[in-house]
Amino acid sequence: MNPPQTRKGALPEVAVSASAAAGAAASLFAWAACCVLPLALSLAGVSFAGAALIAGMRDGLTVAAILALLAGWALHWRRRRLCSRDASCRRPSRLAFWLLTVATVLVLLSLAWQPFIEPWVLPRLAAAR
């Protein structure tokens, strides 16, 4: 039995939204890998030798996360607009909406990391050492 046509359309929306959330998390992790993450892990007695490699990819990861996020929101709003005209259309996925919302918050944190978050967190971590 073939799944209904409207169910197939939700899969790309959720996949793109999940990709945006994963990319945003990777971007935030890469920004933290520069200074805050190694210092915080050293307080716990854990070494993170690969931090420099990940930190070097932070700009590329941030751009990729922003592009995935834009594609996800575009798919979401496109489906929403189409379904407002066609009553037989399935509404956009709630899961996709929440994944995009989380991804948006993570990307905003990534963009605010160096100018705002890092200068506030580093002295506190250094004092705790």
C-alpha cells in the first residue's frame, strides 16, 4: 500500500529541519571549542586535543548551518502558504517547526559567541581553576 501523497511531502521538511539543527549544534560546538570548551573540560580533568581542528572549522560550519536553516524555514513557510490555499494539504510538521526553532536559537548563540558569550564566560572559568 502506498503512503498518501501528503505524507511524502513532510519527510524533506523534517530532514532539512533536522539537518539545520545538527548543523547549528555543530557550529555552536565549534565556536566553544576555541577557548571555553577546553578550559571547562580541563576543570573536569578531561583533555580535548581535537579542539583546534574543530575550532578551525567554525566559520564554515556556521555558514552551512545558516544555509540549512534558511532552506528549512523556506520549506516550512512554503508548505504553510500552500496549505492555506488548499484544504486537502497536510499542515507543516510540528517537529520540523521545533527543530527549526532550536536551530535558530543555536545559530544565534553561535553568532553571539565571540563578541558576547566568550568574554563573559572565560574570566569565570579561569577564576574557577
